[in-house]
Amino acid sequence: MRTLFYVLQKEFTQVFRNKSMLPIIFVMPLVQMLILVFAATNELRQVDLAIVDYDHSYSSREMIAGITGNPFFKVQQNPDNSQDAEALLMQNKIDLALIIPRHFDKNLIINKSAEVQVLVDAINGNAAQLSLGYLSSVIGSYSQKVLVNPIKPEYRQTKNIIIKPSYWFNPQLNYKYYMAPGILVVLITVVGMLLGGMNLVREKELGTIEQINVTPLKKWQFIAGKLLPFLVIGLFDLAFGLLVARIAFNIPVRGSLILLFSLASVYLVLVLSWGLFISTISDTQQQATFVSFFSLIVFIMMSGLFTPVESMPDWAQKLDFINPLFYFVKIMRSVLLKGSNFADIFNEFAALSAFAVSMFGLAIFRYRKTS
């Protein structure tokens, strides 16, 4: 253990002597939390709308008033015809165009039904579905006002069914609460993998790795000495990121912080071992960076951070069983937002532990030491 202690002392000295690492450790968590939590969102706050009214009747004006009174819709223009509305869509000036045909009011009175046309810019499919859903809801609310009384008089006084939703864990439907835990996972993953992996490759480039190789230092002591300092740094960054999220976004912390940091330690051992393994098969920092980012992008995009895993193809969902970020994103959101205990996330813990032990052993096995 004394040998390991000296290795750790050497590694901490080397980390804080390297001026380029300090901004990554202290500045990157702050910038990443304050920018990405705002930027990485699927929320739709406002939709640009154009309305073409061919009817100019009382009914059409009443429906338009209901739409323009909704703060979700911002009516950019009122073109004279549908061709102008299509041109606005082509020029990306609007997201939706509502076209009210002639005889709209007459059809409501005589035929008891009327049609309207909605043109949707569907380049972004998710945004298109949401915006069309909101507009359909407003039009549906208007249609309820003009429904004809039922034929049977006994049903005329029937009370409406009132639905009062109750949202658990995120009552305000605040998207930042959903994104912040996932951004924290990306934060400690990037810091752990890049710093841990780059440190070993830097030893190769400077030639100091040869001096270490001729010492009686065991391989596991060397790998552990490279891993533990960045484990401490990763936990510090997690604590700092949580503090920023709490102050800036009022993120709830419903679960045990001791449990969270214990599981984060297991995850960081996995991530750091992953980075060290990449560094053992790389000769330069540039090569290690390319390999790290390639694997990171794939795992981040498939982790369920931005899109639900359930909406992915079956083969992608099965592939996520070997994606460590998938498990830790679930752990972060469950502990912070749901207040889950250890029993609730035992399966995720077991998977991460198995991956961590395997990757740590692989990093030790792959590191070639000559003595």
C-alpha cells in the first residue's frame, strides 16, 4: 500500500502541475451545466403561425381569436391566399399555416360540420407533431362550443367528464429537471475518460513511461494509481455540477446523496478503466482522443439522454444492455427525481459493477510493462 500511496502522490502532483487540466476540471462543469441544460431541450415554447381566412365570418373570427389568444402561437402574418402561406413555409418564416375555407360559417350552421386545412413544416418531425397537436387541441376546444345539442333530451343535462392529471416526480413538467441529471452523467463521463486516458498517453509521449516500466511497480498498482486521482476529481465535478444545478435550476434531490455518490464511484471506475484501456492501445493523445470521442458519441446518443430508449428500434434497445451510460442515466434520474433506494436500482448497479470489474481487469491485462 505504501507503493500505491507514492504513486498517488506523484499523480496528484502531476495533475495540478498541468495547467491545461485545471480549466477542464473546474470551468467545464460550470459551462456545461449552464449552457447544455438550456440548449438540450425538446420543449416547444412558441410556434410561428400564419392564418388564411377565406370566409371572414363571425365563426372564423371567433376561432381565430381563440388561437391568437393562446400564448403558444405567434401569428406572424395573415396572407391573402394559401399560395402565400406555402411560400412562407418554404422560406422557413412560419411553422404552421391554418387555412379557413369559404362557407366555413355556412357549413357549421347548415351541415353541422366544417373543415379547415393545416399546413405543417415537418422537417423536425417531433416539433411538427407537437405543434399540430396543440393547434388541433385549440380547434377542438372551439368545436365543443358549437356542438349541436343531442337528439335525446335526457342527455342534454349530462355533465362533462373532468380529467385532473397528477404528474409524479416532476409536477411542473419542467424539462430542465429531466435534462440536468443526464447532463451530469455526460459531464463526469467526458472528464473521467478524457483526463484519465490522456494522462497515460501523455506519459508515453514524454517518455516517462519507460522510466516507470523499469521500476518494480506492479501493473495493477500503476493502473490503480492512474485511476484513483481522477476518481476523486470526477466525484468533485459531480458534486460541483449538482450544486450548480441546484442553485441555477432548483433541481430536486429526493434520494440519498450517499447512495448517489457510491454508485457514481462504481461508474467512474468503469469510465476511467475504459479511458485507460483506450490509452493502452493508443500511441498519441490525438489517437486516444479520436477513439474516445467515437465511442462516447455512440453511447451518449443511445443512452436515452435525449430520446427515450423505448422509441428506438429493437436492435438498438438490445444493444443498450452493454451501454454503461444507459444504466447510469437511469440511476441519476431515479435517485434525484424519484428518490429511489438501492433496491429499486439494484439491476443497474449490478450491471455497472460487472462492467467496471471487467474493464478494470482488461486495462491491467492490456497494459504492457517491461521490467
